[in-house]
Amino acid sequence: ESLTVPTPTVSVTAPNTQTVGQSLTLECNVTSVRGITSGVDIVWSSGGTVVQRTNDTTATVLDNSAVYADTYTISQLSTSDEGRVYQCEVVINTSPPVMATGSVTLDVTVPNPTVTISPSGPIQGAMVGSPQVINCTVSTVSGVESSSVMISWMGPGGGSITSDSRVTISPTTSSGNTYTSSLQFTYLMEGDEGTYMCNVMILDTSGSASVELESLTVPTPSVSVTAPNTQTVGQSLTLECSVTSVRGITGRV
């Protein structure tokens, strides 16, 4: 009668450090019994797609076991590899075939990004009523995909900033490994002074940069006084004072 081939044991291992932008080699070890003369194939797959197949793998005999080993190398990890599952399936080509599978789930990390903000120093001499732009630039490594880069802004007091009719946060743009976002004021108001911070999140890695908007200057208003052309003794006279200033003044005039 036909002999039964025991189901092999399959283990898949990955290095503890899995860094975006770098290569990663996965290792599959298959432990079976001695005496298998049929071909042994090792198939790597992810998400249902075969990424590598090694046919007729050579065994190393240890005591009463036969060990088959194979590796699969990812040339460059990306942020989309986070949580990706790789499977190693061994197929012993007996009749019927004997199959077993092992898997590993990737847990990638992103190196700390470099975050810069411009103007880089304290913003001095800005005037109420004038426009102001603060730019945030994030530099990271290859393999970081734009969908994984989250840039947000915080204002004085630590509150989150959202776009409105006066303040706009531009959509994040990218060029290579550099990402940019801008905080744009249509006009500055009294009370805008304080710390503005650009926060970046890429998977579980974060970074930030900040700049201080110092005391704002209020421009000197334009004042004009007018009187009627006819100014007759014995009659009343009304004078009119017109003051032209800028938007953004919140105090009493």
C-alpha cells in the first residue's frame, strides 16, 4: 500500500528591524522527514499573488529530519508594506500532494522625518491687515508614499487650525521625498500672535517644527476732516471725521 507523508512544519521569520526605504529578507524553514524522494517546491505569496517560486528545493538532513530553506527579498520596503502578510507554502509532489503553509506579518517603521518651517526664526514686524504665509517642509526617505504623510497645523494655545474665510491650509504637495504644506493668512488680526506648529505623522513616526509670530504692528490710520462749503455765522455747522484703517483690528477705536 502507499505510504503516507507526514505534513511538514513551516516557519517564516523576518528581521526585528523592518525599515521603510531599506531591503528586507524573509526566511522560510520547512522541517519534514527523511526519505522524501519527490520534488519539494516552496512558493512565496502575498495577498493571493505569487511573488516567488522555487522548485525542487534541496534538503539538508539533520538527524531524523530533512530541512528545506528558502528566502524572499523585498528590495525596498514602503509604507504600504505595513501589515502586509507574506506566506510561504511548501508543496511535496507526492500523490496526492502534501502541502503546508507558514506566514509572517510585516511591522515596518519609518525613520524620523526632517521637518523645517519658514520663515525659520521669529516673525517680527508683521502688520495687522497684511497677508502672511508660513511654509512647512517635510523630508523623508524613499518608500514613503504620499497617502501615509499626514500634515496638520496648530495655533497659539495648542488648538488645531482648520481652513476658513481668512486662514487657509494648502493641500500637501510632494516632489520626490519632500512634502510641503502652507498656512496662509489672507490678513493678520490682532490676537494672531503666538506659536504656530506644523505636525507630521507617517505611520507611527512623528515630527514637528514651530515658529513664533511676535507682536503685530498696527498701521497708522488715515484721518480726514471735512466741513460744509457754506459756513454761516449764526447757523449750526457739522464737521465730519473719516478714519481709514486696515482689516483685523479687534480693539475699540
